Amino acid sequence: MLTLSGVSKSYGDRVLFADAALQVNRGDRIGLVGPNGAGKSTLFGLILGEEPADDGRIDKERGATIGFLPQESAPVGDETVVEIACSVSKDFVQLMRIVKKWDAGHPVEASHPEDLHDDVHERFHEQNGYAVEAKAKQLLAGLGFKPEQFDKPARELSGGWVMRAHLARLLTQEPDLLMLDEPTNHLDLETLLWFQDYLQGYPGALLVISHDREFLDELVNAVVEIRQQRLVRYTGNYSQYVVQRDAADAQQLAAFKTQQKEIAHLQAFVDRFKAKASKASQAQSKMKQIERIERVEAPVGDDKKVGFRFPQPIRSGQRVVWLQDAHFAYGDKPVYRGVDFEVERGERIVLVGPNGAGKSTLLKLLADKLQPQRGVRALGHNVTAGYYSQYRVDMLKPERTVLAEALDTESKVTEQFVRTLLGSFLFSGDSVFKKVDVLSGGEKSRLALVKLLLDPPNLLLMDEPTTHLDMGSIDALVGALKQFEGTLVFISHDVWFIRALANKVVHVAGGVLTPYLGDYDFYLHKTKALSARAALTAGGATDKKDKPKAKEVAAQKPASAAPTPSKSDVQKQAKKLQQQVQKLEQQVEAAEAKKRTLAAQLEDPAVWRDGPRADALQKEFAAATSALTRLTAEWEAAATQLESLDVR
């Protein structure tokens, strides 16, 4: 359906693509990844014909349709929300307006005589007009619009909601190839889940740029990485791509080192004997041998890891912040009635729960951005709280440059340190001299994060900190927060980010806070969640009168309405579980051994001279890694169940 061959693109001395190739077939679901500035958006522009390639060909299947959603801006005129969603052709909206007026019995004043022709209804029906409108409304509802918003002028909406309307338009059109640039940026969690499920059944091909690893894991069957001016394709989802890429890097590094040793050995012979007449011909032969060697390139270094330490806050007391018998309501809508909550030093708590449950309200109560209408909010000894949300950007000075704003900190840090940190958050080169007032919303968010990390409080309260960050910046933020010696409470829809940081989960629903004394995977296990993403917005027993005050779930035993089993039944079950645990332990050990064996084989440079064998070993390694993860989870579940049985 789409073929790129020998494509090259440069801007001055900067080469983005050199002899790049890509094939997109019907049914493909491809994630496009690469560091910021690698050329992901440029590649989209080349495919769409918005700019020409310097060399090579871009061929599209005749009649194939392509739809594109940009990252940050989409046009809006005088259309209503539903009219944007129904814009499946150039004249459809005009036809729909006329037909709607006729259906309502209103006269039509047309600027073009043909608008009043009798064939208007026929043209409308040829385009399945009523079905298109019905489909568009269903999609708008799925994307979070309420029916009363359908006929609202789109220009009255925020940019994020306009993007949702255009996303509904693309899904209504259903192009053969759907190209999406960071489509999840403007979606809340529940809408993101709906969108993810919808795309899993999408009939066309997908080409997606996204920083959301979980989204890519659930959606794509191939990953194309922009690396060293080429397009490198991997089979599988994002997690499988990471395994394959790391294995390939390890092999490439081993092959590179082996080749460098060989070249050094040959060069040493040349240097030693080139001046001796008796050995000159041999030295010349060795030199030609060096020249004929097809060089193995060193793998690209991992530039996403933060390699320096951040300023650390003063140590707080053990009790950091707490709410006691706190009440809060928005008007006559209660959110919390007598809630108790306490955060201790060193905890890294993620708040999860359905939209509208009160997660952001809880964070604002802890940050003192909202005050309880009854009850207490208090800070512990030596605690300073810092609250990060999108509104934090309002604290930036618009007349300053990025560098000057970042340097405005009480921490004793050098300009070089600040510039290095700015580079980790995508401010490099001359971009540090841009004025704050010309920055995009995403750039301001990143700059606010930099300022927060340069002078962190010992209690960090963060609401969706990864919004507008690419994968490299998210990795930089994770690296910084892992070094952070204070206390962290945060909300996020990025499952990878949560898994990297959280050591405790608090579920919020219906004014009830249910803590889980463990990381996110422990929470998933305890709640028997259908998926890691779905668990972020899962509800629960939310009616307080039907549920006792929440206690640590880790300490709870599962309740059952069934009769208490006899001692012999428990012993039989325990024996069966013990056998299952032992069997799983053996399988885990075997899977670990297989993974070690495959890793050792992949470290042999000779493997990479045999392309098919290398590919097969990479696939085996990815499968072994996946199997080990699954078996380990099964073993943990069985072992936990065995421990819960009382066999005394």
C-alpha cells in the first residue's frame, strides 16, 4: 500500500534519512519510534507529500486513502463539533446542512443554485448521509463528547477537544492508512481505553507515533525505529522490540569489538613491517585487506539515561502529610466525607481510580491548593511541599529565556549542569535562548519540570507529569525521580512510568481510599485486573455505607460467602498448590537457563554473519523472555495463594 525506497532527506548539514526504506501493507500496525529530532514527524510529512525527499521514491497504491492526525493543531472554522466529525468529503457538510434544514421544514437560502437542485437528497444518500452522521455521533460519544456538545461551534472548544473532533472525523472516514502523531496527548484515561479498544478492531493499516509504551504494546504488531538515518523494522509490540533491539545492540557491539581487534592486529603488522623491504609486499597486502573490510558500525549509544545527580532536599520527619476527618465538596456535590489519609517519608504513591473519583482533588488537598471544608490537613516536621500540574507553567516569567528561567534557582548549580538537564528535556543548542512566551504548552511544561528538579521540595505532588514528554524525556524524568530522596505522590496514565516508580498504590473511588502495600504489579494481582491500563480507571465498592473503612489490602484475607472448608480440604488444596509451585519453580529455572543459553549464543559475533540464524535466535530470545515473565507471574500467584492457606 505504501513503499519508501532509497529515501534521503537533509536540512543543510543535518542528515535525517539516507537510503531509508519502508513497506506498509494492509493490516500492518506499526509504531514509529526514535529520539526527539530523529525525523519522525518529517517522515510523516514526506509520506503526505508536504515536503519533497532529496532522493528516492515514495509510492502509494492507487486509490488508497490516507488520513492524518497532527500532534498539536488542527484547523477549525465555523463548523459545529458534529460537522467536523462528519467531514468525510469536500461537500458533505454543505449537503448535510441543506438536508437538515429541509427535514426541519426551513427554507434554504443557497449561495449556489445547484444547492437547490433536486439531486441534493440523492447526493446525500449516495454518501450514506444519515449513516455517516450516526457513526460520527457514536465516535464523538466514545471520545468523551456529550450529546449537548454535538451542535456546539467547535471554535468555542479548547484545542484538545478540537483534536478529539478531528480524530472522530478520521475514524468516520476510515482511511486505508491512518497516520497518528501522538494521538493520546489529549485523551483522558477512560477515553484512551475506549480509543485503544476501537483501534484494535480498525480495518485499515496504522502508522503511529507515540511515547506511550503501554499503548504501543496493546496496539502494534511491528515497530520501525529511526536509527543512524535508516528505518529499522522489528516484529512485535514495543516490549518485544526493546528485547530484540538490546540483543541486536549486544551482538553489534561484540562484532564491532572483534572487528576492531582484527583491524588493529593488521594495522600493527603494517606499521611494523612497511619500512622493511623483505616485508613491504606483505604489509601492502595487509593494508589492502584493511581497506576491503566492510566496517561494522558501533551501536548507537543510549543517550536517554541521566548520568548525573540532582540536588536533593532536606530530610523530613517520618510523617510527611496527612488528612484527618477531611470533608470536601464542590457546591452540593460531595467528594470526600471524613476521609483519613497519611503519607510517610520515602513512599512513592500512585493514585488510581475512575475519572471524576477525586484523585486530582485529593492531590490538591495534600498540596494545600484546596482546603478541607471540615477536618485537618497537616504537614509533618521539616516538610516542604511542591505541586506540579499543567497550571504550574503560569509561574514562569514570559520575558526570560529558557536558560535564564532555569538558572533562577536557589540551588548551587553550574550553568553547564543546568544546560545538560535542559538537554535531557529537549532544550538543546540555541533553543535555550528562546523566550518563554514563545514556547508551546508542552515546552513550558518541560521547563517547569526542569525548575522543579533543580530545586525539589521533599514532598513532590505531581498530576500527569509525563504529558507532552517524549520517551527520552520520560526516561530522564524517571531517572531523576529514582534519585529523588524525598516523598512522591502522583497521578499518571503511563503504566511504564508507574511501574518504574510506585512502591504503593492508593485506589480512589466514591470518597473511599483503599491502599495497597506494594507496587503496581502487586495491585494488579490483588485486584485481578483485566489489564494494566484498565486497572487505572477501575471502579470498586464505592458506596461507603456498604463498605467498611478501607484497610491495607495486603493484610486482608479474601472474604467468601461459601462455608468454611474442613481441615482436610485445606490440606488437600495446599498439597496441590505445593506441587504446582514446585513445578512452576522448575519451569522458571528452565526458562532462565534457556534465556542464558540464547544470550550466550547471541554474544557470538559469528552468529551475525548468518542473517537467518541471527533472526531466528532473536525471535527465540524474545519468546524465552516472554515465557519467563509469564511463568514468574504464575509462580508468584500460586505461591501467594499457598501462603494464604491456614494448614495448622
